[in-house]
Amino acid sequence: MKIRAVLFDLDGTLLDRRATFRRHLERQLARHPGMFRPEPGSRYIRRLLELDENGSLDRAVFYDRAEAEFGLSPGSAATLVEDFERFFPEECIPLPNVHETVDVLRGLGLKLGLITNGRGLIQRRKLRGLDLETSFDSVVISEEIGCRKPDPRIFSHALAELDEPAHAAVYVGDNPEPDVLGAKGAGLYSIWRRDDFWTEPDGADHVIDDLAEVRTWVRRQGRRGGPT
Ligand SMILES: [Mg+2]
């Protein structure tokens, strides 16, 4: 089957979340110089990045943990969540070849979609921060439709918006369970963007290190008539 639609995850797939969050923490600590004294910022940042669990925690939970671990004054977590929500989306750094890949796939006549777990306002601001606001034919955000990856309904919702069947679509994501297993469970092809934080999942149709590899796979599917 020829691929007619390519759908992406956002955090860790288009957005270089690790680089963005490190930069965000550096700026955040600078914005709140009294909060973490008397230790130097770099020690905090190293530990905060460990606590972050690659962004899989709700930010309120993450900053509550930070407040407890560092003995910050009560209310600090709420202040830092507010700071995160205010500044992070505008600090977004894309992974390499994001814009080139989107342009090339579009040029091949493919429909493009985005499916992300998260809060509507924040995720849409991240898209704007990445200059990808108008790049997709469908943007589906878990908060806005009331279900999250790996629930197959979120994939079906996006496919309905794109007016394509699952077997003509591929989903690209970095997190094995919601992305790879989620897409497979909904009947889509699945590309795993390798991230050393996660263990390589079974069942991905293809594994990439760089987004530019997506177009090669899509073109090959067209010639082959489908994955073997
Ligand atoms: Mg992700």
C-alpha cells in the first residue's frame, strides 16, 4: 500500500525536548535567582534533568518533586510551573531536518498530521514556537478530544480528519508505548525515532535516527507496494 499520510508526535520527535528543557531550566533558574541558593545552578540542572524522566511527568508532579528534593520554600513548585507554562513554548528548539522533512513530504503530495498527548494551549504554542503552526492538515491534542495515545481512538480521530484509512498512514514517534504500540494498535505503520532514553520497541516498521529518513521510507513503500 502506498503511504498517503504521515503523522507525527511532537515532543521528542519534532521538538528537541531535551535541549529545549535544558535551556529552559538554565533560563528559569536565572529568572528565579533566590529560589535555589546557595548551590550553583549547574548541579540543580543536572539533577532536575534526571528527575524529568524525559518529559513524561506532568509538570506539576515534576516541580513538586523538585520542591521536595531541594527543600524549596512552599509555593516554589507552583511558581515554577507558571514559569514553565509562560516561557517553555517560546523557547522550543526543533530537531534537525524538521522543516525540510515537512516541506519534502508536502511536496510529494502527502497529507500531514500531528497527534500529541498534552494540553491544547501549551502544545499549540509549542507548534507556533517551532514555526510549524500551519504545517499540518490535522492537529489532534489529547486534552482537546478527551483521550490519549496509545488509545486507538486518538489515531482514528486524526485519520478521519485526514480522510485516509489507517493502512495508508504512518506514525512517527519516539516513545515506544504511546507512539509505536499505539500506532500499530490502530492499524497504522509505525516509525520509531530512536531515543536512547527508551528501550527499542518490538514491532516498529522502521527505525530512524534523523527525520530526513522518513521520506526515504515513504518513497520505498510506494515502490514496494507495502512493508513485507
Ligand atoms: Mg514524544
